[in-house]
Amino acid sequence: MLTLDVPRRIAMRMRFFSDNAAPVCQPVLDAIAAANTIDTAYDGDQWSAQLDERFSSLFGTRVRVLWVPTGTAANALALAALCPPYGGVICHREAHIQNDEAGAPEFFTHGAKLMLAEGAGAKLTPEAVEGVIAGIRKDVHQVQPHAVSITNATEYGCVYTPDEVAALGKLTQKHDLGLHMDGARFANAVAHLGCEPAELTWRAGVDVLSFGFVKNGGMSAEALVFFRCELADASLYRRKRAGHLLSKGRYLAAQILAMLEDDLWLANAAAANAGAKLLADAAGERLVYPVEANEVFLKLSADEAQGLRDLGFDFYDWGVGEARLVTSWDQTEEQIRPLAEAIAAL
Amino acid sequence: MLTLDVPRRIAMRMRFFSDNAAPVCQPVLDAIAAANTIDTAYDGDQWSAQLDERFSSLFGTRVRVLWVPTGTAANALALAALCPPYGGVICHREAHIQNDEAGAPEFFTHGAKLMLAEGAGAKLTPEAVEGVIAGIRKDVHQVQPHAVSITNATEYGCVYTPDEVAALGKLTQKHDLGLHMDGARFANAVAHLGCEPAELTWRAGVDVLSFGFVKNGGMSAEALVFFRCELADASLYRRKRAGHLLSKGRYLAAQILAMLEDDLWLANAAAANAGAKLLADAAGERLVYPVEANEVFLKLSADEAQGLRDLGFDFYDWGVGEARLVTSWDQTEEQIRPLAEAIAAL
Amino acid sequence: MLTLDVPRRIAMRMRFFSDNAAPVCQPVLDAIAAANTIDTAYDGDQWSAQLDERFSSLFGTRVRVLWVPTGTAANALALAALCPPYGGVICHREAHIQNDEAGAPEFFTHGAKLMLAEGAGAKLTPEAVEGVIAGIRKDVHQVQPHAVSITNATEYGCVYTPDEVAALGKLTQKHDLGLHMDGARFANAVAHLGCEPAELTWRAGVDVLSFGFVKNGGMSAEALVFFRCELADASLYRRKRAGHLLSKGRYLAAQILAMLEDDLWLANAAAANAGAKLLADAAGERLVYPVEANEVFLKLSADEAQGLRDLGFDFYDWGVGEARLVTSWDQTEEQIRPLAEAIAAL
Amino acid sequence: MLTLDVPRRIAMRMRFFSDNAAPVCQPVLDAIAAANTIDTAYDGDQWSAQLDERFSSLFGTRVRVLWVPTGTAANALALAALCPPYGGVICHREAHIQNDEAGAPEFFTHGAKLMLAEGAGAKLTPEAVEGVIAGIRKDVHQVQPHAVSITNATEYGCVYTPDEVAALGKLTQKHDLGLHMDGARFANAVAHLGCEPAELTWRAGVDVLSFGFVKNGGMSAEALVFFRCELADASLYRRKRAGHLLSKGRYLAAQILAMLEDDLWLANAAAANAGAKLLADAAGERLVYPVEANEVFLKLSADEAQGLRDLGFDFYDWGVGEARLVTSWDQTEEQIRPLAEAIAAL
């Protein structure tokens, strides 16, 4: 009854909707199986116990890490740690936290206000953030900003460099604001940059990182990484209170550890990025944004989009005259090339 | 590095801390593996799409079902569906929602008040609930009750019969209150009673059920079952907003479907119940409550508890002079009998 | 010690900062004094008991009315009655609820999202509202709108006509949205239009009105008017829970009744409007918006503004190169004319 | 139309329902009239500006003070300052914050849990508080206490002495908990004790005090007094966000200043206390609690209660076989003596 019929499987291989829908990579499945023994419940198990150390090693500084099952939970918990109910969080108008989390930031923060700024490719600039701050009177009638949240790679597949993040980090420190990075595609950003994870985060002023694994081959585990370790304690309570402390947490921790092992997270992200590069090269002038991660936004008329769909490729329209193609860790060059060729042939 | 050394595995087999810590049963793992293909993200996949029908068939009435990763999330979403922020939920003083969910009900309901009632074995009686209601003035200065929440099987391993639930259901209907059942161990209750799931729920007046699978051999999926289907729509938004809409939801839906297949949920629960029965028979006069599910509370002096621990058995003390033993779906008679004999020999 | 010295009083007479700061009119003070006897606490007194009937008579339909001490409380309670925590409220980018209530809407609604639309003079048009709605995907990832809130007169002293409100009312009914009117200066709007209060509210589709009295000569009482009476019951609980059920509520009810007596509310508003008209006539081409209520926005260079201040007139700058002048119910022509002349002489 | 007919006025004089319903004393009305001039809106006026200094002088230490219109707002803001959303507040089972504020503490704190303790006369003892703390596991599954709230004088008219408060203060400091005093009848407590306000508050470890004036002759102003001054800044935002920053705040500040002038607050409280003493002396053996403030709880059969009501005295029944009589600042001995005599004659 759960058997998948073959045509469906093939069709699925031609889907470019989202990395969200990709399967789980084998090492993660293996790690889940290997964790299938009794151990202490919640996060008292031997796998969860390794997270702080493993991520501290990865980032080259002491961090505290909580697993959660979704990026939305990671982001919302991060914002709750940085912003009181009566405060505000500056983010891009196109940020996932504003547009695609159904108000989770408002829920977890108990009503903080998202303050929207502009910027090409869904990237915030220091100028844009300063503009938002300058527009707020420093009195009790207006919500005051307490944090800035950026997404790296962004919702449009653009990547902040360490210098760009550091410029924002300097600004947030000047204004005594927290700095959160939504890293649902952090791996794609690091793979693109070839930098140390530290450079892109705490050394640049990031306080909390939502480190995504689910879009990158994981099943149901993201890491909430606190560079300001003192924020983690309250977050442990908030996580439980939000129903995100799974009783069999070892299955989440094990996924994450498997992704860190031998830098699988980077290899998977590099594969997805390479797929997007293939499409980008074919798209040429059609590209709306530089392709720096695993998302490709291109100009496409309705007829052209239909043409591609008639060939069996699935993807989202993105507004009028544009389309979004997302590649995944598991898509091979041979699976992607037909779409690249079809785009080139338009 | 993830290899488990043998002594640890053996020690684990002697743990009677909680069914929360048990491993995942093979059909659930198989279902996860079988779902490991691309499909629509979130709950748009073919597995999630089957839930409403499968549970409607199980309960003999039309229901709507949402998967969530934890029982706490299920309970808190259920209460939010039944109680406004300015209302109250009547529950037992020993209820899990009051004592072990870190304020999740208050978080999801935006501050509703839990109103505590008494009752042997953590069971509410109509009299106890009426007593709470009678003690509340019907004016705006006091929080008014909007729902009642019961746990079946209870936190002390006792089981409400269909008649007992129906008596509460009659009361809640009379007072226009919602009725929620925390069924973290619903399977154990049904297995004990040998009744139809319908008798114990909607026919008895239950509006929403948290149907637990994780303690019963699942990994990370519980079912939130709405017998009042009109409550489900808003709950879809609340689930997303709470970060509980996993992007790869098929891995949760597949777990639940596997548990329903051939009544695996009942077989697993029956096994756990049988294990507890074995201990209960050995405990005799020491029992604090009748053993109707998979939990055994017994009188045990500190010396006796130490004696059992010296033999390699692990369990929680429960207050002074009592202990809690919980059996799991995976524990065989041969694994449990040594503890039973040790208790009998005290 | 509380004696005011004369120079301060004179200076105050030349303030055009806000109608918020004006004194209380004599009939309101008299009513407070007349209410200074024992009566039932909270809203059980004889004055509070008259509100429903008095406002029902004023509006020509059955309404339910709650007093509250501030317009912010009125607005936020209204929005909480119309929008669930997971919903959104469409309002103007310049709306008071967005900019000047410190997040009260988010607090009272438990995190609903304000969805900002544009429009000249801080007025929403049906097109602008439709544009916001059209931009929201109808899925659980995006917050869905549940209400529209407009301010009449607007934050820029512009007035919606009954037809303009009705056009919005038609739209909100089509989309099943609630319609709230922030009427902090509702009296000024009605005085300007010379219409029936009914035309501007329930006949045009308004569900809830924040009917302001404090800016119009009251001390500490606003009326929250429910045209959809069934919304009032829950609001009684929300009011108490927000700490807005004053124990000596008669002093609030008496204020409101005094304002309604012999249409004092209209007379006061007409006086304030007339003052603004005087300034508007003097300002001529400098006006940024048509002056339809008691606020005047005019183009004014920094030097010109300083010149007026040197003459003893106080007012707020409004961005760069603009200023806001607000007239009050108590300012006489002779008090305002000097400023009008000074403006004309610029 | 607002004229009160004479019989009603007389009847009112025989009401012993609540000090909440009493009229406002003349100096407060005079102060309101004296403040009836233009000044800066909100709390920027000359009256509000005096509060910090006046209360600092009264308490002999630097404090920060916010006016609010209700005791419920004061209490709820205080708790929000001391307890995070995921925390708990220990209070008496009969505390006003638990029973008579419609969930305001849960609303303002965003869902903190009230943790109920017992104690005669609604007084908490260190033992009772320690008992609550001891019953809470120090793990993330249980809500952890962050504050203790006591009421002085209590809901049963009993008074904590400075030593009793200090014992609790010592305990809260040991456990790193905040200490809030609900002083709706703080004046009655101080008048009874004849102590310095400092002794009963900050010197005894109180962090925040809700200093009540409304029950004691005020109209609509309570003082929220922060002995830990650093807590005040966030509370300014919370107050605005809760709709409690009245635009004409001078009318509240002026009330409070009038009450402080020449210790009117103490004189009024002493008068109310004296009235209760009169009744207490008449009640003798009937008293349920020692009468230390302005509330008298006495044993009274249904027939006896009816008898007193037949004589024109109004009051609340308090459970079965008990009644509550509350005296006010304005009731003279000659107004109270008839009731005292009627009680003595039972």
C-alpha cells in the first residue's frame, strides 16, 4: 500500500519545487537506525550530549546547541532569545520569518514586531538597517528594535560574505541589538564561500544561528546554535514549552551528528549548489539574481514556463514572468542537465 | 563513534524509567525508509493525505487529523482549539499538561488558566469537575472554564472506562465545555478495555484526542484527532505558527500509518500492558493504584529501592516510599520476569 | 504647590502639539463631581448601565458599549475581538495602531500581524486593501487577514466619507473580514461631514468603533462600540484581563454621558475643526493634505518653523520640511488667530 | 438627569460591599480640578514628573514610579517585570491575582503560571513557599518559580508585619526570586502597623509594590513602585503596550500627589480601619480572622445575614455561613455604629 509506482517516482525526480521535499541521505538514515536502542529520554542521551562539543569544534569557539525539528522553530526560538515581547526585529521584507512562518516569530516572542527593510536579493545592507532604526522615535509609543535577523543564503539564493555580515554585526553591536542568522541554507552559503563557519558567524557578530540540515539531506533535525552561550538556558525552557523537546531526541541528535561527520553537510550543499550552477549557466541573461547557492530565479514567460512543464519539469512561478528552480543534494548532473538544456533551448 | 558497546545495551534493557525512552519498532523504521523518496513538502504528500480517512475508518466517524512531533504539541494545540486566552481548562492536579509540559498549555492558549481538580489515580470524576465549576463566580473577575482535559490512561496508569468518560462528556456538554483527552497512552487504555476506540472517545463526548504513538513504538509522530472537524482548520495555522509543520511530514505520517496497519498500535500496547501485569502480580499488596496500563506504582522503602537498583534495575522514585515502573512495547517477558521475581522476593 | 504660575498657563495656550494635552471641559468635570457618591463598583453602576441605550439611540441600532480609559485600549480590544492570534489586520502604514501604540495590537491579539497598505492622507482605498489581500498566498505558511482597520478622521486629518467607508465595508464583507474604525477623532469626522453617525459606521459595514472622547474634552474615557453585539461578551473578559475594568467605573461612564448630552461631543469637535480651518485658510498653498478635521499639516522650512516658535507657538515638526498643528476643543478664535496671522505673514 | 434621588443615596451609605465602591475624597477631586489646564501629554507633565521624588522621599530610598489606572494593571505589570513567560509566580490560593483579575497576570506575563500556596488569613509563610519550591523538579519539564507575590493587607484583612515580610524576602533572595507586594490596601497595613513604609517594603526585600489609592479615596490612579529601579524602563514600554499610558496622565499623577500630601493616604486608611474595628468589637467570637485592616469576616447564618439586610445593610456572603464587611475611608462612626449594634444584637 505504501509502494510507490514507478511513473510517480520518475516524475518526482524532475521536481524543482524545493529542497524541502528531497529525500533523506543514507548516512542520516543509517544514524537513525544506529540510534534505535533505549537511551535516556528527551536530550539526556549520548548523541544529544555530543552536540555542544561537536559544534564548538566546528566553529572554533564554545557554543551551546539545541536540536529542534524545524527551521521555523529554530528561528522563532532564536528571536525569542534576542527580543522581548515589546520589542522589534529588523528583517528583510522577503525574509522567511516574515513571509513563510505563519507568524511563528510573533508567537514565540509574544508579539514582537517585525520591522521590514529592503535590499536586492533579499539581502540587508547596513544602510537599510540604519534607515529603519532612524525612522523610529526613541519613545515608548513606538516599538524599539532589539534584534536584526538575516538569512544566509537568502531567500533568493544570494550569499552574504563574511565582510557583509561583519558590517551588520558592527552595526548591531553599536545599537546594542542582537544578530540572528537564519541558516536554513547555511551549508550552501559556506560551500559557496569556501570560508570557515566561524568567519560567517560569531567572528562577524552573529549571536544565534539557525543551522539547517533538513533541506540538505536531513529528515527532521535542525541545530539552534548559541554563540552567546548564556542565552541557551532560557531557550531550553522555551523549547520544551513550545512542544519541541522530543522524547526520543536521540533520533534528531544522531541525524545532526551524521551530517557533521566527514563534512557531509558541506558535500551535500556543494552538490546542490553545483546543480544550480548548471541551470544558471544555461539561463544566462534570464537570471534575476546571481546564483550563489542552490536556488535559481529566472525570467520566464507564461508560455515558456508551460513549455518546460510540458517536458515534465515542475517548479514554482515566482510572481509574474519569473520562476524559481531549486536543486537538492540528491539531484545528479544527469538529472538536472535535461532541464538546463531545455532552458538553453528556449 | 556511534557504536554502542555491549554492556550499555544490556543495562538499557533493564531500565524501567519510561516508555518514552524505548526504541522504535521495526515497522515504523521500515515505513520511514519506504517514505524516503521525493514528495510534496509539509503535509501535501501521499502519506499525510491518508490520515483523515484512516482515522475516520478506525473511529467510525468522520475525523480530521494532524500529525505533530510530540504529545506536548498535540495537547497544547488541542487546548488552544477548545479554550480562548481568557478561559480556563479543568484538569487533574497530577495531569501531564499541568506538571510536565513546562507551561505549553499556557503558551499555546496565550495564557489560559489550568484549574486543578482532585481524584484518585489522577482520574477526574464528574463530582470533582462540578466542584471546580461551582467554585467559580460567573462574573468577569474570574476566569471561566471552557474545557476539561483528561488523560487516558492516566498519569498513574489507571484507565477511564467508556462510561466514566461519557459521564464527563455529559457534564461538559451541559456546561458547554470542550472535552480533550490526552491519549499519550490511549493505546494502552484501549488494549486494557478491549473496547472500540469510538466508545472511549467521540461517542462519550470527547471533542479532541491526542493519540500517542511515540511511547508505543513510534519515533516522532503523534496524531491530533478532531472529532469536531470544524476545529481543525484553525489548528492547521496554529501548528505551522508553532513550528510544528515539518517540511518532510511524510516521515511522520508514514510512522502513524505503519502503527495503524494491522492494529500494530494495539499489539504494542498489549505487550507493554502485559509486562506491567507481570510486575503487578509480583507486587501484590505493594500496589498504590490498580495496574490497568503499562505503569506500576508501588510502595518501596529506600532500602528496597536500593536493593533493586543493586540488581541492575533502573526506575524513578515517586515521592517518598514509592516508585514508578514503566514497561514498554519492546520488553519481553524474559526481560521483565527478573524484576518481577526481585520484587516478589523483597 | 499645585498652583500653576501665570506665565506657564499663557504659554500653554499657544501650544499646538496635540489635542491630547488639552484640558477637560466643564460638563465632564461636573459629571465627575455629580458621580461622586457610592454606587456599585466596576461597571455595575447607574451611569455605566445607561451606555448601551444611549449609544443605541445615537446610532439608531442596537449596540453594546464598553468604556475604557484610553484609545489604545479601545483599539487593541477591538482588534482582539476581530482577529485571532494567528491572523492579520490590514491597516495603513501610517496608522496609529501601527506607529503609536507600542505594539498594543500585537499584545491584545496575542501576536496578530499588522499588514500595511498605502494611501494618500493615511486613507485606505479598496484597491490598496485588495492589493494586500492579493499578495497573500492562501496557505498555512502565510498569515491570513481577518480584519481591516481604518482611522476616521485619519492620522493626517483627512475624513472618510460614508461612501468611502461603505466601499471598504463591501470589500470586507466579500472577504469575510471584520472592519474596525479607530475613531479617536470620530467626532471631528462627523462634525466635518454633518452626517448621521450611523451612515459612517454600521450602515457602511463597520463592526466595531473606538469612539474617542479624550481628545475632544474628556478626561479618561473612550467608548468601545460593538455594532456586532455578539462580540461584546468576550470583550468584557478581555477588558478585565487587561486591567481596564476600573473599579470606580462610574467616573468614566459619567464622562461619556456628559459628552453625549446635548451633543456636546459634536460641539467640541466643531470648535476644534473651526480652529484648524482658520489655520488652513492662512496656510493656503502650504497645506500637505486637505484640512477636514482638527489637524493641519503644512510645508514649513526649518527657518520658518523657528520663526513661529520664536513667537511663542509650539508644535511638532513632521519629517523634514513639514509641521503638524493640532487645534483643540477649547481654543478660541482669538487664541488661534495670532498663529494664523503669523503663518500668513511667512 | 444625573441627579441622584435621596433614598438611593441613603441606601448607599449602608453598603458594606467594598471600599472599591466608595466615593472619591475631596482633596483628590480638588487636585483633579487644579490639574485642569493644558500640559504635556502622557506622563510628560509637571505632576507626573514629581512622582519619583515624592515616593523616593516617602520610602527613604530611590524608587521609580509609574501611575496606572487600576490595581490589576499595577499587579500584572509588576509580575511581568519579575517573571518571564516560561516562569511561575508563587502566591496564596486566595490571592487577588489568582482569583479576581480574570487572568491578568497570565496575560501580562504571557502565560506564566501561578503556583498556589496555603496559609491562614491568606498570608504566605516561608514554610508554605518553601513547600511549593520543594515540590518542583529542577528540570525543563516543570515551570520554575521566578517570583513570589504577597498581598498586604491580605484579601482577608490580615497584615504582614515587617518581620514577616523580611522572612519572605530572605527566602526569595536565597532562591533568586523576585518579591512583589500587592498593596491595594497597603495604606491600611501601614496605618495598622504604625511602621515606616520602608520597613514593610524594600528593607524587607520587596522589589516591586502595587501601592493602592483607589480603595482609599482615589478615583483612578494607583502607583507602581519599583525599588529595583532598573525594572522600570521595560515597564514603561509594557504600560504603553497595555493601553495604560493615559494621554492626560496629569489627572492620575495629581490624584496620587494629593493622597501623599500631609499623609492623607494614612489618614484615610486609619479611618477605614477604625470603622472595621468598630464592627470587629461588636462581632467578638464571630470573627473568622483578626481584624487588622478594613475588612471584617464573620460567621453569620443565612437567617442572621437576612436579618441584617432587612435592616438595610448590604454586604457579600463569603462562602456558606460567613460574610464579608468592608469599611471605607468615608464612613463615619455614626454610619457604622448601627451595623455594629445590629451585629452585637444578633
